[in-house]
Amino acid sequence: MNLLPLSVIMPVYNGEKYLEEAISNVLSQTFTDYELLIIDDGSSDSSVKIIQSIKDSRIRLIRNEKNQGVAYTRNVGLKEAKGEYLAWMDCDDLIEPNRFEVQINYLRENLEVGICGTALQRFGEGKPYISRKFLEPSLIKASLLFYNSLLSATTMYRMKMIREAKLTYNVKLAVAEDYDFFFDASFHFPIKNLDQVLYYYRASESSIMKVYSDRRKQLFDFHKMIYSKAFDKFDIPHLEKNFELHYSCASTELISSFSKLKEVYDWLIYLKNKNSKFKIYDENSFDKVLASVFFSVCKKSSSIGPQTFLFYLNKKNSFITDESFPESKLLLRCLIFYNKF
């Protein structure tokens, strides 16, 4: 079968407000040899009419019979994609005109890489800012122990590797299905992030992560499903306290007691020792990730006061890194007992 170079997958659910702009943005790319596979997940608004009104031979519309959720719809995209590569695109976002060209060129020049992400610019509600993640495969793999270290909408897949690894999205996960997917993928092939901003993410109070951010137990339970796989690799017992400590490392929840801060630090040391034993991650990369997580944990503990900063200074050399952190900002946060992330 002769493959197309690229399949662009755009899941849609009641996305009428910005849908036409998003589709037009895709159709204006400098790289033009692709299919735009739009999967409607049971929309009740005018999304389907908008899609059908746009006449371009590259557009292919698939409709779920009813609303099935993000993971199911992503799996439809994986199954239906005819491209050698697959790029995701949300139905309310925008991309640089050369996004596809840049990512395809990178994957063509780096045949060992299975997934390639980029930086993104957030706009819309709230203050605009740029999000970046670790760039190198060993750091991405190690950081996936704690959190999603890719910006999912920016990613492009080499579909031969995805299919050979038999990777799919877990339909039991209403959120973090992409984190789970990337965690599994990282043990099959290298994953790379480019430092360029090629994607523009429209921040919205109606986004699924915003909805679940107020449902702590559900969000925690979804992450426990992913952490369980990580714990198994380290032979870590599936105890509730262990899951809570690990979640404290990765979530944006504040830490309000010095005893909890010390417990989380001890957990990071425990993970470092486990990795030394089992050699799951490159040890230098793992140390760098632990250093980054420890700084973030101390940042979340700034409401405790100067004691947090002194603890950070005393313990930071537990993790070897060449990355510099904004220590003066951490000091200021601790001096004013700052209680926001």
C-alpha cells in the first residue's frame, strides 16, 4: 500500500466557535501532501455542517455514532490514519505555517525517533505564555515517571513504530490518556521535543483538564493507573501513601507542612536508589529530572516560609544537575510565605 506522507487528525466535539479557523489554518500549511482526518465525537452543535461546508479534497470526515470520549476518538485516528506520519491538531487551536514541514524534516533525518513534539504558545483566557518541556529523549523518558513531558497537541508520530509497538490509548482514562500513551511509548523508542514554538494553544475554562482540576479524587485515580505501571518497574508496593507521595511530586497541589516536604524529599531519594538498583533510566538524566522535581516541590512549599529555602539549600546537592534554577525567586517566595504555585 502506498502511504500518504502525513495524516493530520483533528478530533472535534462541539467545536463550532473556532473550528473553521482551525481547519483553514491547517489547509494553509507550507507542506501540502496530507489528509486532514476530522473525527466528530457526537457533536450536538453545527460542527459537522461547518466541516461539510469546506470543500477540499484532503478533508475526510468520520463521525462517531455517539460521544465516546477523547481516548476512543484518538484510537479511531490511529486506526484510520493513512499517513507515514501522524500529526494531532485540536479544533480550536492554531499552528505555524511550517509546523508540518519542520517536524517531518526532523523525523526524516532522525530515523530512530518515534514521536516528535514542540514548544507551544498559550493564548486566549488568562496571561499568554510559552510552554516548553525537556528536549532530549533520555530526559523525556525519565520525567515521564512523574508527569506528561510532552505537549500532546504538538506531537507528530512515526506510524510504523506506533503500530509495531501496538500502542493505543486507554479508554478507561477520561484525562491523562496522552500521558499514559507517552509513558508506554518511551520504553519502545526515543521521543524528542523541538525547542521551536510551532503550536498555539487556546486556553479555555471549558477544557477537559480544567473541568477535572476541581475533581481531585478522579484526577488522582487516573494518575494512579499510570503510576502503577511505573511502580511495577521499580518493584514499589502499590500503597496509597506511595501514590500520594508520588502525586505530590508531580501535581500543582501546594505543600503546607515541613514534615510533608521532608517526606516528599525522602521519596525522591527512594526513587533515586531504586533506579540505581534496577537501571530503568539513564542515571545522569534521572538525577537531572529529580533535581528539577525537587526544586518544583520546594516552590510548592514556599508558604511554609524561609525554612523551605534553607532545606532546599541543604539538600539540593543530593541530585547532580547542570541546570540552573531561579533560586532568588524561590527565596523571595519563601520570605513572603507565598501560597500559590
